[in-house]
Amino acid sequence: MQNLANNSYQVISPARINLIGEHIDYNGGSVLPAAIDLNIKIKIYKRNSNLWKVTSDSQSKDFIRKLNDYSLSSILWHNYIIGVIFEINQIKPKIISGFIARIKSEIPIGIGISSSAALTCGLASGLNKLFNLRLTQFQIINISRNAEHKFAGVKCGFLDQYAVLKSKKNNFLHLNCFNLKLSYIPVNLKDYEFLLLNSNVKHSLSESEYNNRVLETQNGFNIIRKFYPQTPYLCSVSLSEIESIESEFSKKIYKRMLFSVNENNRVNEAVSALKVNDLAKVGKLMYESHKDLNELFEVSCDEINYLVGLSKKSGLVLGSRMIGGGFGGCTLNLIKKVHKEKFIKFISKNYYQKYHLKLEAFAVSISKSLTVRKL
Ligand code: GLA
């Protein structure tokens, strides 16, 4: 085997949920994510060669590149890798020499729990240690977000990268995406837990429609600024301000504006509810969030709406909603532990009957942020 040199590290990088505050991170909104106990593990070593190599147990094609070749690949996960190295090179030029990284992942891809940020933040953190780059956490957050923007073409906000790097066990991270101030909200779920239901649906629309929503909301915000020039960011507008200029927007953009303001308000309500441990209220807000994501922001799909609708009908779930970018993926459910088995049986059976798709269910717990250790 090749000359695997002196130092090596292991990174454990988590997936995330987002309790509420969906699709508002790119408009300065507040979000409530938390890392969960599903991880990508990356072992990373220096190598005396002119190659960068990354292998993954869940992907067939290894990433193998000559040093300083930043050309785009036709394989998406390779582009995340190139993006991270490219972005690091912008800050610390020509330090990253040959390395090999081996990835083992428990995080399903494309289901809305941010496997991509787990990968980009994980790789950036591993390279940081391996090559002693002394990057700050904020630089790693930006490197990962830029990789997503420039190399995967998704104009995402800060939600995922902060969740991966700043989460704390048994806490939600309350992040204001305008000024990036954060605080922690302890969670006491008592006999409840979070359950993810993977619809096994991924619509091809997801990336293009994501970027469309970013554009639509920017357009709406430009209109708001004409009437309320002091407004710093979209989610700081009040409902009455938006209503006062309703006729200035197209119907579609007006819905996007209403959504952004309502969703941001719900985050504040959820924080208050968590502080007094009112889980019923949290659940109610989750259902409301889903309704607006579907009707006003139009980022859900039939299969996910069916799952949320059935969760509500079952009477076994406090709250349910889509999470992440949308157009498929997962629903997040807040459920009493004793009801879990019965609920999974009930919903899987009905879902299969309707869509001939297998539902995957996994209970998750709120976990800590990314860690790096020397091997
Ligand atoms: C994706 C993006 C995030 C965020 C969510 C929706 O996960 O990467 O920045 O916009 O969608 O809330």
C-alpha cells in the first residue's frame, strides 16, 4: 500500500434536523436546527503523492485528482470535494498536498437532513487539522457554503453548516441568519421523540426550484425596499407592512412574502414554547409550518403532503412537517415514544398502498456537533 504518512485524523460529522424556520435562512430569518445521531465518518491521511483521493463506502466511483485540478465533475459528490479544496486554496494557497480520505456514511443522501454539509464541513475540518491550516470555524462554515454555491449550484443559506459545526447535545441552535447571533435552547422531550419518515421520493425540481425561491424572495424584497427603505432583510418585515403593499406584488411573490414572515414568526413562537416545554404548541407550529411551505411557498409534493396529512389524522403525532429543501425527502414528526411502533405500521401500510413506495422510519436524537480526533 502507498506511503500513508505521519499524521491522520478521524472526523465525525453529523446530519441535522430543523425544528422550524425552513427556507428563510437565505433571507436573514431565524432557524432552529440541531445535529442528530446520524454521521459521516471521514478518516484522512497525508500521502506522499501528487494525488487527492477520496473513497466512500456508499459511492461506487472514487474521487481521484491530480493536485490543483479544480475542474467540475459530472459526479455531484466529487464536486463537493473539489469545491472544499478550491475554497480552502483561496484562503491558504498551495498548502494542501497529497491526501487520502475514506468516508463511511450513515446519512442517506437527498432526504433533507443535509448530507452535503456533513460532507463539506467534515472534509474541510479534516483538511484543516491534517495540514495545520488554522482556519477559524467561521472560515470553515464559509468554505462549505461556498462549495455548495459554486460547485453544486445551490444558493443555500447558513442553516446546515451552522448546525453541523455549532450544535450542542440536547439543545436546539437558535440562529439569526442575518447577524449570525446564536443561542442554545435546551430540549426536554420527556416521553416524546423525533421520528424521520423518508418518503423515498426526490423530485428533479429540487435544485432549480430552490434557487428560484431564492430569486423570487429577493425580487419581493426589492419591492419592499422601495416602500420601506430602512428594512435590513426580508424576515425583519412585519405582516402589516407586507399587507399594506399587497397590490405591488404579483400573487405568487405575495405568497412567498407572507410565507417568509409567518415562518420567521413561528420560530420565535417555537422558542417561547420550548422554554416552557409546551410540546403540544411546538407540534401545532410544525403543522402550520408545513401548511405554509406547501400552500404559500410551494416546496412540498403530494407524497409528503400525504404523510403529513395522515400523521395528523392518526392522532398519534404532536406535529409533522417536511424538512430541508423540499420536493420529497423526509417528514419530521414529534411523537410519543409509546405510539411509535403502532404509528410506523399504520403509516407505512397506507403509504405503500397509495404510492407503492417503501417508507423508512428512523427515530433520531439531538446530538453534538462535528468532532475531529487524531488517529
Ligand atoms: C437546504 C439548504 C439550507 C436551507 C434549507 C431549507 O437544506 O441547504 O440552507 O435553506 O434547505 O430551510
